[in-house]
Amino acid sequence: MITDFYELDPYELNSADKEEMLRKELIELTSLHKDKCKEYSNFLEAVGYDAGKINNVADIPFFPVRMFKEYDLKSIRDDEIFKTMTSSGTTGQKVSKIFLDKETAMIQQKVMVKILSSYWGKKRLPMLVIDTPEVVRNREMFTARGAAIIGLQVVSRDTVYVLNDDMTLNYDVLDDFMNKYGNQRFIIFGFTFLVWEHFYKELLKADKKYDMSEAFLMTGGGWKKLESEAVSREMFKSKLREVCNIGHFLDHYGMVEQTGCIYAECECGNLHASIYSDVITRRYEDFSPCDIGEKGIIQVVSALPHSYPGHSLLTEDEGIILGEDDCPCGRKGKYIQILGRLKSAELRGCSDTYADKYGQN
């Protein structure tokens, strides 16, 4: 049924229509993974799953995201594995391994393009990556950081890495890029801490300023480290405007376990769920669904994972659903605020992991 979603704009369905489409798709995916993945089948048996009792999306069993660290979970044969992606972790820490077949990789890529086209248009744009090309050189094992860059290359007509392998800023590359593309719409992508530490601070130190008013700065992760340094989201945007005159900010929430289904920031600063995914917040004491405006543990569902049982996951993050179908930007669906990791969670974001390592050097 995933093809039915492709015919629609990523944010055009109201809550009732989206609920009906997504519920049917998630029931099918649950059945698929039950048949193909023994560990997931055992999980469904343990929670007493009955497809006949699924009345809405919130009734789909939520699988703890941590299980991807403990087991190799896949619903495909070993010879069907096209790509293996991993989450980032500190040395000695277990990482999630996500197994993709060609179909799932294609679906993730296609959906990423459709979601982002809602923000910067359907035209392929030049992309300045605040990272080193080293992060994507190993095509066999992708971290979330490398996978995000590879995924975005689909919407880019020229991908340029502006950091050297030692993470220093390459001004020759930056100046060349700006001379070629500075007067047209372009993308800047980087994990938040890298943008702050290796781009903003370096420009500040060198007393260099650029006019990037046509740019869409797409960031994600790393807020925990920045907030520990008393850098708020508002301050981050303000300081980058001062040195670069950034025109558009596009933060996003996502995870390697549900690549492709990102929750992207609109012009009003809200993170939106597209028709391909949804978010539910659950109460800490009994896991019942929270009301709008109530803080809880984030559960994410996605129509994309066909090669592994990642379609309904209880994350280790907490957040708030701010509203549904009524964001001033005009996009329908839920829009959310991410508050950060649960206090007891070990899961570390890819940017925060790098930030910790960087801070020890």
C-alpha cells in the first residue's frame, strides 16, 4: 500500500484520513514482520497481539528501540541485505544495526525527497556539507551521520564538503562554492554541533562573513551538547544570522531506525510528522497516550520499514505534541517539540557522541 502514499503531498491529509491509511499500512507491516522475523514474532506473542483489536494507530504494539542494539533484527534473508546502517555510539557501547534490502532503501530515499521538496521545492539544489568526505567513504557500514548525507545527495546536484579530514574549515572550498552558488537557493547540511564548532566558531575567529540569505540550513541532533554550553536554539539561529545571514533554518528529528521519515522544521519552528509517519507521546507510569500539550515518551510509527521491524518504536526521547492539523504554516498532521533523551537512557545521538569525543581531545 505504500504506493498509495506517493500520490499525495506529504502534509495534505487531515487527521482522520491519515489515521485510516496509516492504520491499515501498519497492520500489514506488523503481519509481515511477524511472519518474517522470529524475535519480533516472539515479542508480539508476549504482548498478546491481536490484529482484530487494532482500532487506531496507537493500538499498534510499540517495540523498544533498544532491541536493535541487542539483536540482529531483520525480515529478509541474509542474501537480500543491500545495506547495513548503524547508529553512533561511544567506544565499547552497543550500536543499532539496521538491515535494508533494495526496496526499503529505495522507499526511504523517495520519501526523503518528497518531504524535503515541501520545504525548498522540487528542484535539485547545490549542497554545502559541514563535514569531511571521510564520513561517507566506507559504503559498507553507514553511521547515522554518513547515512543522512548520502540520503540528501539525492536532492543535491552538487555536493561539496567544506571540512578537511582534520575537521578544519577549508576556506578555498567555501569561497569557491559561494562564488558559484551564493546568489541562488542552496542547501547547507551539518549536525548541529559540527555547524557550531567547526563552521560558526571558525568564521567568528577569522572575522569572515558571508551572505547566505538564499541558503536552507538543515541541521539535526547535538542540542544536548550545545545547551550544556548555554547555547539555545534561538541563540544558535541568531549567531549564524550574524555571520552568514542564513535565510532559512530547517532542523529535523529522526533516527537511523526510521531513516527517511524525518520530522522537519517548518517556517514557524515546529517539527512536523508527514503522512508516512506519526508520533504518539506516552505517559511514564503506564504508557497510555498523552494529551496534546502533555510531556511524555515518544513513540514513532512509520510506513517505510519493510526489511526490519522498525515500523512502531518506543524511543528513549521525550517530547510534547503541540497540535494537529492547525499549524500556522498550513501543513497538516501533528507537530511536536523534542525535549531530549530520557534521563536513564544510554542511547546517544550521533552528533552528541561526536561532541563528547571532540571535547576530550
